[in-house]
Amino acid sequence: MTGMNPLSLPRHDSSQWREYCNTYVDSCIKSAEEILDRVRTRSATDIRGAWNDADILIEQAATLMETLAEVHPESDVRTLAANKLQEVAAFRSQRDGDPALYSAVKDGLEASDTQTQYLRDLVLRDFELEGAHLDDDERARVAELSDQITVTSTEFSDNIRDDVASIQVPLSSLGDMPADFIESHAPNDEGLVTITTDYPDMIPVLDLCGDRDVREALMRADYDRAPANDEVLARLLRLRDEKARLLGFKGWADYATAPMMMSDGDGIESFLDDVAKAAKPAGQADAAMILERLRQDHPDADAVKVSDSRYYLELLKSEKYGVDARHLREFIDYCRVRDGILNLASDLFDINFTAVADAPRWHEDVEVYDVASGDNRIGRIHLDMHSRAGKYGHMACFGVVGGIADRYLPENALVCNFPRGKMTFDDLETFLHEFGHLMHGILSGSGEYARLAGLSVRGEWDFVEAPSQLLEEWAFSHDVLRHFCVNDDGEEIPAELVESIRASRDLGGGLLTCRQLTYAQLSYRLHRDLPDDLAAASAAIEAEFDVREPLEGTHQYRSFGHLTTYSACYYTYQWSLAIAKDLFTGFDEDDLMASDPALRYRDAVLAPGGAMPAADLIENFLGRPFSADAYQAWLASLSK
């Protein structure tokens, strides 16, 4: 196989990981500093090239350390990686706040074409977002705040990752759970079964356990994790606000949206208000529908609790549409789904995957594949798909190496917490979602500039969920699912069952959109209002936007990990959904495996990465500007 070589990592059982992390980051920073000195003193003959060389080194160091801090099995290595990540973040903040560098780049980074002009505009904006244009005292305070924000964000994330809660329940209370779940949860000597808040436990219980008290107890345990984050979050909100105001913004939401497609904080508020107008009536109708069914089992119930909705939506899908989650699980096995999604991506994007059994990895569970176009290796993926102690507790795509044309092979990791055997349909849909991110990262890995990378956190982050939400559409095609949704007897998933899944897809869509609104408003309003009482403010937001009865006395915001990465901008999930709905109009819904639209999408949207504004990517694929018509039609359909 031709192409660039992947990053050389230690083996999973190596004792060299600490030395590796130190050497890798220290070398990147040292080399970047030497290059930036030449830019600062204007001795570099090519300012653009030198700046990019240093930027690449900084991005590579940050990318790998962010991943290892979340996935390495040894706690001391995770801690070290988190500390090294803070070093890189501090170095980058100092760089972007350096007035001498700002002046040198402003004078010397000449724009000879459209892409270089775009690069120049973004780099200069990055400088201004770190205060390079301010006076000495203000600039020093911005730098101090940036460092404190990085440290505090890491503390918030660490507290969530390290606090896995659990409950113990009688085996009899799990009587309606699938046999494979029961078999994997042996009771102790007292006949009690331990259920954790990790995904492989929590999602099946919330979906399938008929014992209302068990579901509520598990959700309460999950919602009250990371109690230390009350103080940490309050501190983080105030640090962000002070930084934003020093830089001339009226608050963090305006600062956070500066690199986004969204205009500003007022734009977030207006967008979410429009979504709420359409979603709230549909959500209330969904809650009434669930309450009616709930009362068949619990006649005294006066409201739908947040711990009720997943179970009763699954039950209603079964009763109304014949979609039985227990029966459906028989067709959804992790290994077959993995292989099927790899084959799907191969067919859609004209690439192939080859397992690399002897590849170095951070844990023996990690599955490594080379990605090739023809005989040319174009990337490497790492599938870290099952739960373990100390690992990132949700589902996400992380970078390992940022791809740069002819210099670095792009490598990305899926970090998930799926069961090792039977999965739910939600698991399958989530797998496709995260694989959309993965393909975005790999296929955009041949650009020239680190600043224009496809998954850059400094880019238009409110676009980044669109490719992942788009790929979810393939979960509802029998032509797709029949290849890998096969039961243990070799029988493929029936076409009628997939049609029933499609018919039931938007059942509860209003309620679920209201829940997403709750998260989005929590993200936005906590940054807007800086409330003294986070618990009271969060409860008020939940009461306003969710259509279910909250679990009083809980504190879910403490473990809402997106408050670090998305900060005030969780609106992006609905914003990106609007884009995904529009992008999907470029495909033939009756022939999702057609090669022409998939390859055009690959070349027009995924491959360019951040080399141009996201609006241009959309227009290049669809042949017209972005339209919210498909999204608005979908919202309207939820009320029918």
C-alpha cells in the first residue's frame, strides 16, 4: 500500500506512554517556538509557510493529548495527557495573544488567492480573539483568563468522566429485560444486581425496563454525578464572561459565535425561539400521548417524568407500529453492525478499510483500520467502542492526527460505549452518526493548512454536526440494513420491520426536540445570565422548555459535558440538523446507495474541510444556497 505512514504509537502494554507524551508534546512546542521566533523577528522568508508549520505542530500535539486524556487505561497517563494538553493550550493562547506575531503575520502573510485570503482573515481574527490588539495590561489579563479557562474546563470534564454512579436493584425488577442483559448482570449474594450509569447499562434499562422505580432511580443517579462541578461550572462561566467583555463582546455567547455560521448571541436566542414555537405544541401533544399510555400501567400518574419517556416511546412504537425493541435487538449485533457500516462507507465514498491487527494502540480493545483509495492509504481509524473504567463515558469522534497534504496521514478515533453483543436501534443510529464525523475527519485530511482542517475546533463548529446527522438517514433504509442487520440464524431484518421503524421514526419527535431545546437554552442562558444559583436557573429552564416532569432535586447540568466543548453553543445540534435536512434533499431517498450524489457530497462537502465557508460547501453540493425549508417542514410535521 502506498501513501504516508501513520503515527508511531507505543503498544498498549508498553511502559513508555508517559515518556512518549512528554517527548511528543515537548518536541512539538520546542519546534513551533523556534519557527515562531523567525516569524516574530521577520527573519522567515515565507511567513505563511512558517506560520503554518508551527500551527501544524501545535495542532498535532493538542489533538493526540486530548484523545489520550479521555481514553488511556492508566489514570496517570490520562492525567499527564490532560496536563500536556493544558501546556499546548497555554502555548497557543500566548501565541495568539502575541502582538509582535500579530503584526508580523498581518504585514507578511500575503493573500495570493481566495483560499489564502480566507486563511489570513481567520488567523488575524484568532489573534484578535486572544487580545493581540489590546494594551499590555488587558492582554496579560486575557492570557491569564485563557489559561484558567483551559484548566477549569479540564477539571469539569475530569469530574464527569471519573464519577460513574450505580444503583442496586432486585433481580426480579429486571424481569422484562432481554436475556443477554440479565445474563451479563449476575446478582450478588443478597440477590441484588448492580446497574451503572455507563451507556451499556443505562440505555437498555431506560428503554426496556418496565419497573418505573428502577428507571427513575438510575436516572437520578446519573443526574447527580460530579457534585464538585457546581463550583467548577460557576467559576468557568465567570471566567468566560470576563474574557469576552475584555475583548469587547457583550458576553460569552457573542465571543463563542465569532467563528461560527451563527451571527451572535442574539442570533442563538432568535433561532431557538423559532424552534420552540414549532416544537412546543408538538412536544405537549407527545407528552399527553405518553401520559395516556402511562396511566394504563399507573392510573394515579399525573405527569410524564423524564425517566418515563424513553420506555413509553419504545412501548408505543411496538403497540402502534409493531416495532418491538427486544425483537429488533436480535438483528443488531455489534460486530455485524461494525462490518456493515465499514462496507457502507466503502460503497458510498469509494474507499476501502483494511484491519491492521498488529497496529500499536492505547488499549487492546481498540480496533485499527487503514483507509485507502485504491492502493493509496489516505487515513487510519481507531475504533474504541466499549466501556471500561476511566474512559470517556459518552460517544464521540476524537482526532489522533490532523491530516496535512503530503505531511501527515489523518487519523481519527471513534470513542463509544456500546455493548459487545446485542445493540439497540438507537445504538446503531448513534454509530452511524459518529461515523459521519469520522468520515469528515478522514476525507478532509489532505488540505494544506492546519487552520482550515475539517474538524478544527476553531472553525465553523455549528456546521460540524451536519455530516453526522446526515448519515443517520441511512439507518432507515432496508436496502442498507439488510446487509448487516441479521439475526443469529442468518435471517436479515424484514423489510416490513424497517418500514415500521421509518413510520415510527418521528414518534415523540416534538418531545425530543423540546429536550434538545432544554439543553440548548441551558448552554446559552447560563452563559448569558451567570446565575448565582445554578440549580434554580437550570430547573427554571427545564420547566420552561421540557414538556416532562423533572426529577426534582437533581442537578444534570453538573454532568452536561458539552458545556466545555460547546460552551454557549449547544444550539448547533438543531442548527446542524437544519443543514443535514437540506443536504439530504441532494440524495435520492429511494436509492441511498446511488454513487453519484454520494461522491459529489464527498468531494463538495467532506473533502474540502474548512477550506471555505460552510455556506459555500452547501451551495457547491446542492447548486443553490442553504435553505431551512426541509427543516421547517419537518418541524411542522411533528404537530400533525
